[in-house]
Amino acid sequence: MTRAKICGVKTPAALQAAAVGGAAYVGLVSFERSARHLSVDAMVELLAEAGRQVPVVVLTVDADDTQLAEIAARVCPDLIQLHGAETPERAVQVRDLTGAGLIKALPVSSLADVEAADDWDGVVDHLMFDARPPVDADRPGGRGVAFDWSLLSGLRLSRPWFLAGGLTPGNVAQAIRQTQAPLVDVSSGVERAPGVKDTDLIRAFLDQVRDASPR
């Protein structure tokens, strides 16, 4: 079945809705320019209050060693999501430093972007194909924009991969049917305002994923 990650979680209620709804992962954002940003202290407090009900992913953007070491030591994420301009060489360093599994987000606007996945074979646990932001964007994701899913036609990778970018309860079933994505990621698509998760939308998204998943 296709599995889902609910990213940008900031409250116990959102984390609980994700867990009860059957999410495979919850994502916490460590990027100050994002409306979904949490400090390390806030991440620790959230997980202490809500519990680690599902595996935790911490999203970072070109984080330095000091930031990564603090996240690893205090949050203990199952996976770290690299959502910046990190190279395969940097990914190896991050794994060695943190001991966490890795997701690498690749911005997509053309077939060449998808073909860049070959550079990451054997380097990370999962790739994430996300919509490429505009050149003047101040953040790399969370914009609620989809890309041309047909670019992923026939994609075969050695590890399960994520589809991200502009997914909502209204289109995720179509996205799964078209791409056969083994994993999907949503953030703004289950919000009622930037950074404010809606528990009803989280449940609706996860219901759609479950109903549309290939079996």
C-alpha cells in the first residue's frame, strides 16, 4: 500500500490525527523561514507531550553540523530530510554525524530533474520528488504547488520514494493512481492557514491515500 507522511506538524492534536489516521511518518520542520518551523526545544516538548506514535522525520535545509548534531542528540529523529542544495557527499556526512536515515528532496520541473535520482542511488534511504520553486523563492517547499506527474512515468528506484508538492485530499488519489508512488508527502494541503494543520483534512487525506493505494 502507498504510505503517507504528514509534514510540518506543530501540535499534539495534529500529531495524534496523523497517528490515528495511519500515517507512516510525521515531519517536523527545522527551517526558520518556514511557517511550520519548530525550534529544537519545541520539537522535544511536542514529542514529550504527544508521544512518538509514528516514526519522526526532521526536515532541514542546508543545515550545518552544529544544528544537525543538536537535532540528533535531542530529537533523535528516525530520518532527516535534506531539503536544500545538499550533495551526495554531504548526505554521507550527515548520516555519519547523526546516525539517522535520510530522505533527499529533489526539485522537479523537467525530466532531467527526475533523472538526477541516479546520483543518489545507494546514498539515501528515500528520494522525494517535489515541485521546483521559483528562482526568487525564499524557501524550497511548502508552497502547495504540483508538478507534471507524467514526468515520473515508469520510474523505478531501488528504494521506496515520495511524491510531494501540491497534494491535497482532493487530488492525492489521482496522484497515486497516475504515478504509483509508494510514499506521498503533504504539508500545506492539510492546513487551514500557513502552518496551521487541520485535523479533519489530515484524516481526509489519509483516508484518500488508503482507498487509492494499490494492493
